[in-house]
Amino acid sequence: MKKWRNNGFVLLFIMAATTTITNACGYFEVQSKTVEPIESSSTAEEFMTTVILDRSILEVDDELLTRFNDFMRTYNKSFFEEVTPFEVFQLYMYTLAGEDYGTLYHFHPEESVLQSKDAFIKDGRNDVNLVQNRELMKRVNEVREVMVHVEEGQARIQFRLEEPQETLTFQLVLEGKRWFVMPMPMQ
């Protein structure tokens, strides 16, 4: 099995229609399925993947966390060229759990957030949002399976929450070679 990085996300070459691999850290399994092209202009960058986690999505592996800490020192958005849509999702949830709204602001494409960074931080830290986000993070902490679907410059990460059961979709957009979180990412 070979992994190749292309346009900021991992493409998996698979020998059969369905294959399971385990990453070197042992944190999660990725089950990949080939996706038939939607139309003739489709590219090999379209795929669907199921990620099965051995532990909480909020527990980021050391290598990714080291790179993310470097990003947090400079907020150099070229970081988003080096991560997959799943990794962006995981880091966003990790940052949301840490209530670091200043860093969350930089997950979005420039000019897509219609308020200043200070207003974004203030809104994130209001009492209602803090309570809602803390409750969401308790539920996200239990998620062990996500579906990643990438096509036509967008990525959707679907995951199921328990108690009460609901399925959420987290949305990203590809700008150039960088994966960013869409405004209002969870639907």
C-alpha cells in the first residue's frame, strides 16, 4: 500500500475496491473505497474514506500536534497545504475543545469571516456558545468513526453523535492547495 500526498490531502492507491490500512501511529484505521467519477472532467482527487479511530478524535498524534504548534506561533496559512481534510477537521475540533477562538479564526479562508478577529473571539466566548461548545465536545469525544468525502474542491466529514443520536457534517473548501474550514462548518 502506498500513500501519496497531492493538493494537501492523502490519496490512497488501492488494489481492490475496499482495503484497510493502519497508520504507523496505530491511532486509527482508514477504510478506503474507490469512487466512480461523477463526470468525465472528474479527477483522481475525488474519494470517499471511512476513518475508524482507536481513541478520541480530540487526541491528536504528536507529529501532527508539533506541526500545528508551529502554525500557532505564526499563523502561516501554508500549513493548510500540508494537511488532509481529516487532519484539518481533527485540529479544528481539538482547538474548539481548547476554546482557542483566536486560532480557530485562522482555520477559515481570508475574507470568508465577516467579522474581525476580536469580534469572532468575543462571539465564541459568550456564555451561550461556551456552554453549547462544551456539550458538543463531550459528545465529539465519543466519536470513533467518520466518513470523509472529497470532490470538486470541497470536503465533507460526516460523523454520528450519540445521546441524542444525530449526524453532523463538517465542511471544508479547497483554495489553491489549502484546505480551509467553511464559515458555519457544521450542518
